[in-house]
Amino acid sequence: MKRILIVSSFCMALVFGLAAAGFSADDATLYKRCISCHGADGAKPPHVLKGQKSADLMTKMKGYAAGTYGGSQKALMTNLMKPLSPEDMQALADYIAKL
């Protein structure tokens, strides 16, 4: 539990830092926030991203940002997705779809 809180805090600080800076990060930089839970190649269970289409990922990310999608990690993912611009979400979805 402590590890989850530490990772979550780090991820939120990174997201809010990017949002406050007012610029779009490149896709690989955005994905670095996801590695601890989803793995470097997006294939880490139980939440495997690898093999998903960009459009499907965008639907999920928008749902997380709106707080209308998600299971046990809904709160964490909402906090990570909400500050992202639509352009950053699309860049992230495109990057993950290519893993």
C-alpha cells in the first residue's frame, strides 16, 4: 500500500508539473508515468495495454479523465488522466498502440 501511495504521488506530481508548465510532452515521456503499473512494453498484468487500439485507449482515457470509467484503480487513473490535454492523451494512446 505504501508503495502505491509513493508511486501515485510521484505520478501526480509529474502530471501536474507538466500541466503547470503549459507544454505538451512527447509520447515516450508521457508513457514513463505508466511503466510502474503497466510495464515498459505495456504487457504487465493485470492491466495489459499492449495490443489495444489507439481509439479504444482514447475512449478509456477520456472516461478516466471524466471519472466515468474504471475499476479498482479508477481514482488513481482519474488523477493521472484529468490534467492531460486532449493532444497529450492522443499522443499517449498512439504510443501505447504501437508497443
